[in-house]
Amino acid sequence: MMTFSARRTTVSAVAVAVAVVAVGLSVLSGCKGGPSGAGAPAPASSSAVPTSSAVPTSSAAPVAGAFEPEQALAEAEKTPYAASIKCVTEAAGREMSTMTGRSNLGTSFTGRAEIRSTGLWMETITTADANYVRNRTQEGSGWVKAPRSPDNEANYAGYAKLLLAAGPSAKKGMENRGGVPAYHLAGHLDLDQVASIDPRTHRSMKAKGVTGFDIDQWIDSQGRTVRFEQRMEMRGTQAVNKIDFSEFGPVETFAAPQG
């Protein structure tokens, strides 16, 4: 087993965190290739961004309201929705960055998010026709407008369908996630499998040498993702994105920032 000095481990983890944030948060934040103009995220302190949505817990006990995931996903395609999102990025077992926000899903992506880590505080707003970024770490920093990417989508239903297409082994069964009946799907996806449903992540991961990743995904009876975990090896380091979805509601309008 390879060993590293504390200094080398820290540098490696930070470098991987930059890459993982770019991969895992690019769709959620609307930032092409990750936050621009920011320093490398350092390991997050205990003062991570507060959020009103607690991480769901699962239970092995029988769950009422069982459903079939295929039918639930078919329902999800009919009705776009908005959701609050919390994403925690970890590298080498250490929390590196936290993103919280609210976004529209199941339709053209729009939303608002904050990304924080020690020494880093970014805000992003994605509207129907543009993306706005503000580096709150730098005092007096204003909003920077950029064109939105034509493939800026968040197709979590597409990921669930890819897992189901792998066969019965992907179907782990019903679980209770924070009091909500949810179906657990899991499996490994090769990178080329996601090219059609998530071209942005495909490009970003390919550029960073990722060839595939493991996914655990939980969906509710309406086909909405309530938890999404993505694990990969990047530059020799194990990295993971853990995303929770809550406070579902109708599609919302996200306007351009003022000032």
C-alpha cells in the first residue's frame, strides 16, 4: 500500500477536489468547467454551509408505499419540478466543498447556488438565457455574465434509466429515506454510457482521465431523485459527490441578479 506524507496528501486532495467540484457541480451550478477565478478549495471546516434539509437516513425495515422504479420514472418525465439541493464533495475521505441551492429539474436547467469551502465562497445564478457568477471571497466582487451552455441539463432520470438497463442487479429495493419511501438503484457506469444523457459531465470527466464511476441513487414514487451518490477514482484518489434533494415544488423562475 502506498503511503504519503501529510503535506503531499493535502496537496493531492486539494488538486482532486478542484477536479471533482468541476465534474460534480458543473451541471448543478451552471458553471462550465467549475468555478472561475477562484482559488483551489481547501478542506472544509466544521462551519460548512448550513442547510434546512437533513441528510436522509435509510432503514432495512419494511417500507409502506412500495412502487416499481420504471413506472415512477415514466411519471417523472411528465412533470418538471423545482428542488432544494445540497451537494457535499469529498476527496481522500475529507470534505472539500459544499454546495447548496435550488434548481429546476426535469426541464431546461435554471437555478441558484452557493459553493463554499475554507477560503472559497461562490454564487451562481443560471437563467433561461445566461449564467451569472460572483466570487464572494473577494470583497466588492460583482456578477460576471456568461452565455449558458446549450447542454446545461440535469438529467437524473436518465442516470436511473441507465442503471435499470444494467439488469436486475441494479434494483436494490425499497428503503425509507427520511420518512419517504424510495427505491434504491445502484451500479457502475462506464463514462461513454453517460455521453447521451449528460454530455457536459462526460466531457469534463474524460478530460480528467475518469473512465467510469459507481452510483447509488434513490428515487421517490414520482420518479424524483431524493439522493444521488457518485464515486470515482481521480488522479489516484478516491472522490465522491453526495447530493440530497428536498422541498419539491412547481417549476420556479430564476431572474438575473440586480446590481
